Amino acid sequence: MAEPWEEENEGKVKKFMFINRKAPYGTIYALESLEVVLITAAFDQDVSLVFTDDGVFQIKKGQTTAGIGMKNFSPTYRALEGYDIEKLYVDKESLDARGLTAEDLIVDVEVMSRAQLADLMNEQDVVMSF
Amino acid sequence: MPIEVNGKSFETDEEGYLANLNDWVPEVATVMAKLENQPLTDAHWEVINFLREYYEEYQIAPAVRVLTKAIGKKLGPDKGNSKYLYELFPYGPGKQACKYAGLPKPTGCV
Amino acid sequence: MAMLHTVNKSPFERVSLDSCISMAKKGSSVLLIEDGVYGALKGTKVADKVSKAMDGITFYVLGPDLAARGMTEERIISGIKVVDYAGFVDLTTKHENFQAWL
């Protein structure tokens, strides 16, 4: 019998895309998405994250939640790199509409046009929407 | 079931994880380890303290694979491997060490 | 009679702020809370509409909800007042009636 550290994952790698469209805290979507992303990463899948519409607010720098009595989960986006999740894409049009730039974000991302994002979306095996 | 530490009672969930992260003091780990007949050496404490720092920075308990890699980065490859960590924490470095460190169960750990 | 309106939805996702602005009368107050605080930001696609509405309506934004979302006062449209929870309570007592644009 294989020891736990010798376990091998022979499953097929699929392309998963998570599309984040909601602001944090007002609804539970952002946090739920993050949990599913972390679980998916544990299965060594090809994961990419898209932040569009109000989803761009999820990765705004400087979130301080003590005043609203909720957990600030924004630092967890910085842990994604350690989970080998390095494909983070942000919709430029959504940033512009909200007066934000890539400088406002707590993680390194690739800012893309909607046309580029549409192409990427089309290449996925599984698309999950939050 | 709550655990007794220094005459104080701390709330835990049904799997023995500390209910409130901020309740943690080192004696929590000592008591939890004793309940599982698990000796705690400096090598164990190194991992427990590493997990506390990881949580402080990222607000999650890391998956085992991520923990292993992160420990390798910080403490060297002789410690950043599954064999070393499983020998220290035979119930699984994710589950057991996180529990002693007062962290929640790692996400994706069943 | 001065009315207090609250908006708790993002103006980029819902029409709550639009409806509120079009129905709030001169002399009334609008308090932006929860995801509604995004309506107080400068340089957004809704900022012009809010600025125009400020001619006649007083706008407030809830500080703890702004801070949670990583927004500081310098990003807020000038003239919008930041209030804390005590300020929220004051506003409710100083107005005769109240409408929440959910």
C-alpha cells in the first residue's frame, strides 16, 4: 500500500475558469467562490480566475473589516500563488467604470479586454459563475 | 467538546478544532497533543508556529501540498517534504498540526 | 417634510440608486450603506449622476462599510459626508420618515 506521501494524482487535468462578478461582503458569492477555487486547486486542475463587473472590488487593496464585524478574506487571494493558481484576469472595462486601476489591486493580475476574456472563456472545459 | 487549558475551558467543534482562533495559547497545543498521545518536540513547534504565521498572513489554513512547499521555502528542503511532516504529525500535517495551532481544518481537507 | 433614503445595493449592478435619486425630493437625505457605498466613489460611471443629485439632496456614506471595501475618504465625491453607526442613528432621528431602496 502506498504511504500517504506517495499518493499520486492520475486524474485528467481540466481547464476550470471561475468568473467572479459580485462585490465582497454584501453577498456571500465572493467568499464561496474563493472556497471552491481552493478546493479545486487541491485536485491539481488548471485553474483561472476572472474578475469582472463588481467582482473587481473583491481584490481592492486596503480592506479593513473590523468595523462591520466580518472576516476580511482579501489576504487569501495572495495565497493563491502558493496553490499554483497564477492565472488571474481582470476586465479592463469593469475597472474603468469603477474608477479603479491595476494599482488598486492586492494581487498581480493580467488586465484584459472583454474580447480577450471571451476567447479565454471559450477554451475552458468548465466555467463556474459566482 | 470544550478542552481544559490552565483551568480555563475553550470551545471546540465536533472534530476538536478550536472554535475561536483568538483563544489560542501554546498550552492549547500541549493539551491537544497530550489527548492524542503525541509528543511535541521543537520540530513540532516549528511547524505549529509556521502555521500560525501563515494564517496571520493569508487568513486560511493551507492545504498539505501548499504547507509542504511553503515550509521548504522557509526552512529548507529537508523539512519541506511530506515524509518529514507526516513523521512529525502521523494524522496528517494539515489536519493534526492545524488543530494544535488553533486553526480551522484546511479547506478541501475531508 | 424631510425624508431619509438608504441605498444598500451597488449602483453598477442594480437600479436602486437610480430610482432613489429620481424619487428623492429636494431637502431629503440619502445614506449609502453596504454595497451601496460604491455609489459615493469619484471617477466612476455613476459619479456624474450623484454629483448632479447633490444639488438639493444631501448625501452621506457609512464609514465602516467604506473601510471594509478598501475605500478611503479621498476617493469619495467631495461633499458626501462620511458617518459612523452613531451618525446613522442620528440621521434616522433627524428625519421624519424613511425609505430603504433594497
